[in-house]
Amino acid sequence: MLRILKQDKEDLTDQELILRYKKEGEMLYLAQLYKRYTNLIYGVCLKYLKNSQDAEDAYMSVFEKLIKKVRQHDITNFKSWLHVVVKNHCLEIIRKQKKNLTISYDQELVQNEPFVHPFEESPTEESEKKLSNCLQQLELQQLEAIQLFYYQNKSYKEIATTKNQPLGKIRSAIQNGRRNLKICMEG
Amino acid sequence: MELLKKWLDGSINWKEEKRLRTEARKDNFLADALDGLDALPDADHTHNTKVLEQRLQEHISKKKKRKNFPVRAIAAAAILLLSIGIWWNMQNNFKPAPIAERQTKSVSPTASPLIENKIKEDKEEVSIPNTVAAITDKITDDKKALPKEFKTTPSEKPIAESNKELVVAQKELPKSNTIQSYDLQEEVLSSTNSPEKVEIPTEASSMVMEVASSEVYSITEQEDQEDAAGIAIVEEVIAASPAPVVMSEEPIDLTSAPISMDVSSAIAEQDMPVARAMTRRANNTPTTKVFPVGGMEDFRTYLKANKRYPDIANVEGTVFLVFSLDQDGTVKDIEVTKSLHPAFDKEAIRLLKEGPKWISPARVGYCEIAF
């Protein structure tokens, strides 16, 4: 019976979950909905609050807020509405922190580095040459990771296991390598 | 969503990642989230989000418990009432039986002073108020006046018992009611003179019981602090219940002894949830944290004692695990959220599997095992 209920909840759309929550007041529906966006919410909190501890706390308090807010508002697009709620909550926290400490955060927040894959565009002969040149300038670790990731089509996880290194290290190696490549290509 | 999950746990390849990034251009939420997650490439986001979801689950179950609390209190009160009812009922049923059996038996004359002594002892134990003591003294006096061969002894047990009940009742009753119970005691007194009137003391005592029990009922029906009073009464009742067993030195009563013991222990058991509920209310913090049976300290010593280091050099760190719990707290569905090395993960899973049961209201748990 419980399993059926659970299955049921997973299949429902956002809108249906909201409706059920409003009707029955059952928090499990809201939690189910909220959990769907855990990764996104957590990511946004990280972006603004800069550390995982604060992000986790914010995640919990946003849920607390939702318990009331979802009932009060007519939500047509939950995802974008949630984005606004999370963002506002984080900004509120920053504002509170700012009262105690004055840190200029705006600069950093606005600076959204556009994500560019170095291997995106159809390669011209020139760019190909430049690329191989730049690749050689990379640190060995970054080069290896980039090669495995882009040329051998491996996932982060696979690279981590073959190189017997933690996932985070591989991730940052690829990220840094990519940035270096970009700087090199543009410069 | 699926792509993001894949990206987080690292099983994504670059083509999929490209797709994810393209999606992020249209989706501000996703873009924001990726910015945040990108900022800390070393952190284990999968583990963190899993822990978060568990925290959420716990949070909800905690809230629910708080919501259900009045219902629980009512249920506890109901159990209390039921147990008291059963107890009184059993007492009523027992009493006539030993009396009837005793009447058929010829009683040795030496038995009566013995029982008289017992009554005196009991008096000391229960510490009867002075006025009652005077009356019970009168009972013993009356008995001394009677010839020893006289068949009053069978009725002495019920008298002693009803005296006890009176004492209990008097403690509970408001002052206006005490007069009534005195009257009853007088009735008991008058009955000691004639063995034919043996039924009267039982009736009288049952009347007293009714008064007493109704008192208990009215108390338990009230809320919160009054609950405590209800329990106090039950404790007294329980304290009183073994007394008839102590008093009886004849085999007939011994047969009934285990039954009454059972009843009182049953009551004690049934009161357990109430007691627990009370302590919980007193602390005002429901225990909803995830922890192994025996506590975290014991778990650590268990780990220390049982940890087998895999034969691999230069590996050190912590394995993070999440798991769910059976109905009885047995660990199942263990999942490694932050792996250290396959051999170490395996050892961590083994430790968790063979370790103690866990307590978690949300039926999920997480732990870290350091190597």
C-alpha cells in the first residue's frame, strides 16, 4: 500500500503534487516535489553563499518557507517560481551577513563566466594548430584528464577510477585545464 | 535533470556535458546551480545532496510526530484507563474464589495470631492515617475478644484487603468522601463478628473500589500534568497489589499469586509508553536523531575493535555511507556515497552490516567510517 502511494507520488507532475499538497496538507507531497530540485537548489545556494554548510542550512529553511508560501500563492510554473524563492532567500541571508561584514559580493555574482567548450566549433586548420599548441602547454595532470575526457569520451568517474584519484580532483583538473586552454586560445 | 544527476556523480561524458551546458543557457535556474556547483569542484555534491534529502525526510517526520502528539497522549490515557479497568476487574474476580475455598477448610487456631501480626505489619508499611489506624486497632481488639476456634479467620483476608483498599481510596478521595469510606469500614467491622456475612466485605470493598476507580478515571481524563497524577495512582495501586500475595501463607492464595503478579506486571508494561511519553514531554525534544543502538560511543568502539584494514598501502580517508532501516532497525540497502577505494568500501559495508541496529524515525541513516 505504502509502496503504491510512493510510486504514485513519483509519477505525479509538479502541478499535481502542489494541488495535492494544497488539498490534503500532506507535507510528503511537498517534500517529494522539493527533492526533485535538490541538486538545483543546492547549486544555487552554493553559488550565492559560497560554502556547503550555509547552502545546506539554506536548503532546509527554504523548504520551511515553502510550507507556507505554496499555500498562499497560485503557482503556474513551479520551477521558475522556486528559482526566485531560493535566490531571494540567499540574497536575504547575504544582506544580513552584509550588515555585520561589508563584503563586496556583487562584482563576483555578476561575473558569470560563459561556459565554452574548447572543442565546440568546427575546427579550422588554424585553430587546430593553436589547440595542439596550447594543449602542450598544459600541466601533465590537466592534459591527461582533458585527453581522456574529450578524446576518449570517458566520464569523470571513469577517469577517477582508472587514475585512482578522487572525483573532485579530476573535475577540477578538467575545469582548470579547460580554462587554461581558453585563455591560451584567445591570447 | 537526469543530466545534472549524471554530471554530479561524475558518470557524464563530454558530449552529454555539452548538452547540459547548452540547456543551461535557456534555463537560468540550472545555470545558477551549475555556477554554484562549479565553484567547488572538490566537494562531493552527490553525498551532500543525499544527506540533505535525508535531513529533509527527518525534518518532516519530526514535524509529523509533533503534530500527532495529542493523539498519542490520548491513546496513552486510553491504555492507562483500560489497564486500570482490567486490574480492578481481575481483583473483583479473584476475591470470592479464595474466600469460598477457605471457608471449606478447617482453620488451625494458630493461624489467626499469625495473620494478625501480618495485618500489623501491613499497617506499618502503608502508614495509615491515625484515624484509620484507630479503627483497624479496633478490628484487632475485636478479634482478640473472639474465641480462637471461632470461624472468623476466613473473613480476615478480605478484611485486610479491604482495609488496604480503603487506605488507597482514602488517599485519593477528597475529604468529603472520607466519611463514606468510614461508613464502609464500619460495615466491615460489623461483619467480622459473623462468618455468614463474608460477602458483605467483598461487596463493600468493591464499592470502595468503584469510588476509587471513578476517582482515577476522572483524573486520567484530564490532560498533561494530571496524567502524572494518574500514573502516580497506578503506581500506588501496583505497590498495593503484591500485598495480598505477601499476606497469604496458604497454598490456595499462592495459586492466585502468579496471576495477580502477571496483572501488575502487565499494567507496568502497558504503562511504559505512557511513561516514555511523559519523559519525552518533559524533555520537550523528541529523540529523532539517527544513531546506532547503544549510542555513538559504543559504535565507535565497535568499529575500532572490528575494523580490518584492507591490505593496500597509502590509502587513507573516510567512506560515507547512506542506508535504510528495516522495521526492527536492521541496516539494509547500504549505498556508498563517497567512496575511498573498493576494498575499503567493502570493509565499511561489512562493518555496518555486522554492526548494531540503528534507531532512526525516518528509517534512513548515514554514517562515516574513517580508515
